[in-house]
Amino acid sequence: MKNVLRDALAIACSIIAMNSFAQNSYKGCIVSEGNNFGAPGNMVKMAHYYPIEKKYIYFDSLAGDFTNEVLCDKAYTYIHVGNIDASKDSVYKYDSKCHTRLNSVQISGFQRMKTTSTKLIASKGYGADSNYIEIFDKNSLVKLATITEVDQECNGIAINGNTAYVAVNGSWPTYTDSGTVAVIDMATNSFVKFIKLDTNAKVVNRVYSIGNFLYCECDFDKIVEYNLSTDSFMIYPVGGIQNTIGLYGNYIGIATYTSILAWDITTHTSLVVDSYFGDVSEFRVNPLNYANRPVIYNDYFNGYGVFMNTLPTSKIDSFLIGIGSVLDILIDSNSAPISANYVVNLVRDNDTNFVVNYSDADACERLVTKIVAGPNRIGASANLDSMGNFSYTPATGLVAADTVSIAIYDIAGDSSISKIFINVFDPLNINEFNEISFSFYPNPSSEYIKIEMDNAKDYSLDILDLIGNIVISKNQIVSNIVDITSLNSGMYLLRITDNKGKSTTKKFYKN
């Protein structure tokens, strides 16, 4: 940088955009990486994938052997950290945007979790004590209840209003009872009943709820559709299920050993979404039941994640993630960034730099800045880094107005535009390059200014305000007297231009 302007640099700011209207927005995904199961000194790492920047940034790590579940609940994210010693399994609560670790609770043999408006319900499996379903306050993670009526290992959970449906999968594959779903009243933290399926649907791994129907993935080779109104069910074979990976609209996502399927709950048929070569061992996914938002799944062992429009359409973006990862989409209310306009006055042949101020109503929101238009003057240059440091270098000898527009993006993709109006002038009214020689008086003036120069009819005249707007313009200086009574009081720029485009600009003050 050349000399940074001090006295000659004046910056005037005015807020131009503030969107207080908040709406639910897609803000990437939170990933928990389990690393190598059973390795000494193993750690479970947490990261946030930012889709605008396409960056995957770690924010915490904890001692543990694997991870089963990530649950994004708007402002908060719950992450499971598992251990070979299942009695040490725990769930940690984080601020979703600031990524601050808030508190935790130990849940031995943890399997899955879901939340209501105030509570978190967890299912438990191998390594658990004799209690297989527990309910917690989702803010404090204090245990509220244990469902003692369930004495078998449990797995997937579905929430419908104040009712939780929990898959009871027993100690498969030796489990011989008919398939079972436990019904829990979340309002009273109490057991309601068991839903019994059939001995042909013994092991229930996942359960989904929509309207009056439950959809249960059973025995790794079938989907059971259970009608809650009639207490009846139908069994639909689906071969080679590794895992069902979520309900999205009218589709249930299914991971097989070679492909991703979208199973239509209305037609009970499957469509292939994506295919894989080789033996893909397992999938983890938390798709989002939110209109027009991406679905994400990832290859558990190869560390590969994919964004999708909606099932069953094809992928639109992908990214590498860590081995042994699980993830969930982060959705939260969102307000557009707040930015400001600037007016910058500087002496020609000098650079200027300052920090662009911007913020967001959403605490800890990650923001991205970039120049989207300008500079407009040939030979001028501008730069804006990720920290908001802005610099501008005018062309050599430039005495003119310029504008640079910058955009402020948040992680939801919402943006606001900030404009920097730059006026480059010679404060001593000296034209070092003798491009155009003229003088004028009086200065200050309230009614008129008189131009004194040779061959005035060969030149054009413009009067500009300090943000570059032309307020008076004459294609030819026919009269040397310029009426300025229509102008408001303040500082203006008088620009004289010849027929070759060369110009000289001087300041004057309107009383």
C-alpha cells in the first residue's frame, strides 16, 4: 500500500439492508467422524460442512471409538460418541452455529435418538443395562423417565406429535418373536402398548411414521406397512437391504449393497437413485423432511457424502468426509446479512484501505464476502479479503468517481449488497498533468458558479454529488454561468471533459 489516507479520507456509512424476516433455511450439515473402530487412542471428531464455501471444518473432538447418530434440532445439535465399553456411550449437545459444547449425558448401549419440542428419547441396544428406552429433557439432558416395560434391544425411532414409535429388534439374529414396535406417550413419559407384526417380520430395525401409517424395515429384506387405524399390515419384500435411510416425502430411502433405492409408499415399488461398484458395507443418513431441500447420505466406510435435490432425482453435489461418519442436515431460522454503504473521498495517486463492516442477526453465522461489480474506471483496482479488508487503488492520475459493489453471503445463501462510492480528486485544485485548465468562482456559492477557461464550447460539464450521481450536465459549455440554485446544500464535484474523454474534477460547496 502507498500512504494510507488520514485527513483526506472520510468514510460515511448508512445501513442499506436489514432483513428481520426469519425463515427456515438450509445451512449445511453437521458431521461426526468415528475414525477407525477399536484403534488405540481413537477420537470422534465433529465438523460442519458449509455448502456455499464448500468447506468441511472441524470444531471438536472427543475420546471414543465410533459414532452412531447426529441429530440437528435447529439451534442445537446432539452427537453420539460410542465406545467399545458400551457403558461409556454418551450424547453431547452443541450450539449448532457457534459449535460450542454445552453439556452431555451418558447413555449406555446407545442406538438412536429423536426429539420433540422439549424432550429427547433414546433407544438402547448391545451393552445397555436392563433399560432400553430412556427419555431426557432435551435442554438440560436430565433423565426424566425409563420405559421399564421394554426389555429387548431397540433401534430406530419415529415421532408423530407426542407419540414415539420405537423399533424393538431384540438380540438378532436369534430373536424369534414377531416384529415389535413400542408405542410411547411423550407427553406423560409412559409406555402405551406394543404393536406386534408377524413372525415373518421378526427384527424391526427402523420405523417411520406418516399420517396413520407406520413403515417398518424388518429382517433386512422387507418393508412392513402398518395401518394404525385398522391395526392391520402388509409385508413388501425388498431384497438386500443394508439399511433404510429415511423418509422423504412419499419415498423411503433404502441402501442396498450396490445402490440407493427410493421406495414409493404409494405404489410400493422401488426406483434406483444411484449405483455403486463393489461391496459398500454400510450407509448412514439423516434425510430431511422439508420441501425442496437436499437429501444427504454417505458411504460409511469410504467417507463419501452426496447432496440430492429430492428422491428419486440424481445427486447435485458431493464431498469427501471422514471414515466412519454419520451426519444430519442443519436447518434453522435465518435472517439475511446486514451490510452498509460507504462514501470514500481520497486524493488521486493514493491507495485507501478500510474494514467493511457487516454482521448477521443470527449469532455466530459464518459470512462470506466478495466483489461482484467494479471498479468501473480503467486502470483502477480493488480487493476484498475474507475478513472484510477492502482496498482501492485508482488509476495513475485519475480524478473521477468510481463504484465498487460487494456481496455479503451467509451459509444459507442469503445475501445483501453493499456499495462503496469512491471519489478521487485533487484537494488543492491542481491539475498536475495539465489535461484541462480551468477555474471557477465563487466557491462556496449559493446561486451560480462561473467557469473561466479558453474555448469553453469545446468541453462538456457535469456536476456530481459525492456518491457519483450526475445532478447537472451540459454537453457543451455554451454559457460560462451555471445555475446551481436547484441543488441542496453540500459538497459537489465539478467535472470538465474534452472531446477525447480527458477530464479534470474540482470540488465546490453549495451554500
